[in-house]
Amino acid sequence: MVQAFSTWLHGTRLSWAVAGGVPWIWPLCETLHFMGLALLVGIVGVFDLRILGMAKGLPVGPIQRLMPWAILGFSINLVTGSLFFAGDPFQYIHNVAFGFKLLFIGLAGVNVIVFYVTGLYRHVDGIGPGHDAPLAAKVAAAASLFLWVGVMYWGRMLPFIGNAF
Amino acid sequence: MMPLLASLENSGFGTWVRESSSLWAYPTILFMHTVGLGFLVGLNVAIDLRILGVAEKLPLAPFEKFYRVMWAAFWINALSGTALLVADATTKLTNRVFYIKMACIFFAVMSMVLIRRRAFGAAADRAAVAAPARALAAMSLVLWAGAITAGRLMAYFGPVSGAPGLQNRLP
């Protein structure tokens, strides 16, 4: 099914355009992908590092106001990443690094869902300046940092472990 | 000048970074450069956004603690960047885009230092930050975007460099 979808995708005008049919789409998307990365890692980093005890003067609740910017970064990367895939699906579908990258993104998503569903989110939201986060939240924050750094690792390994670019 | 760059590039270290098939050579150094970018630029952007008025309920002063991480990320990138530069000295140092990237980073780091002086002083806890600090924050966003753009476009303008087999799609 993946094979059939990829074959169809590869035949579309979009794929043609991204893969060089329209010059500069690929480099433009790469540049945006790095900007999205910085937005996501920076904002999520502020939240996770605060939970872990750095910059404890920050109340945790209001950090949520920065989150739309992290979501913007993630969205930029979802769109540009999908365009890379559309441009040349076959260099990704058999690529081990790509599989791990998707897995790590998925696990980071699960981590966020668990954070909300278990009510940890509400607990953490009320933590004021100078106060410690509970251990469970710290574990989630450490997992989040590990997983996003992991996503960067697998993304970077796309050309080296697999052979995409 | 060219013989010097060639000898750098062909040094044992330069050759190892560029041509070793080990994942610890070019791939890992490039990965370190990406992680450094994420934390250096990302935390700068978070501080810039706060200064520009996003999440005003957050006190600004505690953000100063992130400077430690930002400087660590800066040095990771200075070191990994130097290694990548040595490996491709003849191509990168003759690429105009490289100097644009360096200029952007120089001024972005200057504004990072100036923001620390301007916005993290006695006035730090005021919700609204003074206009000069806001101008610096806006400039910082533009400069980091410029550094990222120039860094990426080095692969597309001028002489081709990078690990053999790692080819970017030339438009």
C-alpha cells in the first residue's frame, strides 16, 4: 500500500514541482524546516528545562502562552517535511532513519497526550515561581527533550544511514 | 591563500571528517551542529518573543538562566562548525554565502549579549520592556533567520562541498 501510494504521489505535479521542476522550492523548504526546528525546540526547551528545574523563577502556567509558536514550528515542519516526501517518496520509504524519525515524532506525541490525559498538565499548570515540579512531570520533560533531540538525530542521519538527502 | 586552505582540507583531521565512513565523523558533527542550532536559535527566539510581548505574564528575569544553555550551544556550534569548515576549507572559505552567514551570526550574538545587558537589568521584571531592547529582539529574530538561510544556501551557491555522496538537489 505504501508502495502504491508512493508511486501515485511520485506521479503528481506537486512531486515534480518539489523535486526540482520549480527551482528553489526544495532549498526554500529546507530553510523553513530549520526555522521550524528552532521554534519548536526553543519553546519546548523552555518548558521542559523549567520543569526540570532550570529558571525556576518562571511560573509554569504562563509558559503555555508561548506554545502556539511551538505548534507553528511543528506545523511548518510537518508541511515542509511532507513536501520533501512528496518530492521523492522512494528515498524515504525504505530508509531506516526515516522510520525511526517518524517513530520518535510519534513517541513525542504520545508523551504530550499522556501528559494531558493523566492530568499531570493541570497539576503542573499551577506551579508558581520557585516551586518544584513533581517527579512524573520531570520524567515527561526529560523524555520530551530526549525524543526531540532524537528526531533531529534521525533527520540528520537520513542521508547517511539511509540514503536520502 | 589557496595552498593554505588546501593543506587544511587535506590534513589528517580534515580528511577524516570529510571522507571517513564512520558515523562519528561528518554525520555526527553535522548532527551536533543541528542540535546546537536548535537550542541556540530556539532559546534566543523564545526570549525575543517574550521581549516583544508574547506571554507577558511570564517574568523576564528568570530567562537569563537559559544563557548558560545558549552559550553551551554556541560553543558546540563554533567547534562543530570549525570541524566542518576545515574539512571543506577550499570550498566554504571561497563561498561568499559563508561570510554572509558569519556576519549574521556575529551580529546575532552581539544582540544576544546586548539584550542580556539591556533587558535583564533592574527593569527586568516590568511587563513591558524598553524600546531599545525590543528593537534588539526584533533584530535578533531577523539575524538568526538570516544565519539559517545563509547556512542552508551554502549548499546551493558557489563551489560544492560536503561529504562525498551527500549531494543536495541543485535547482
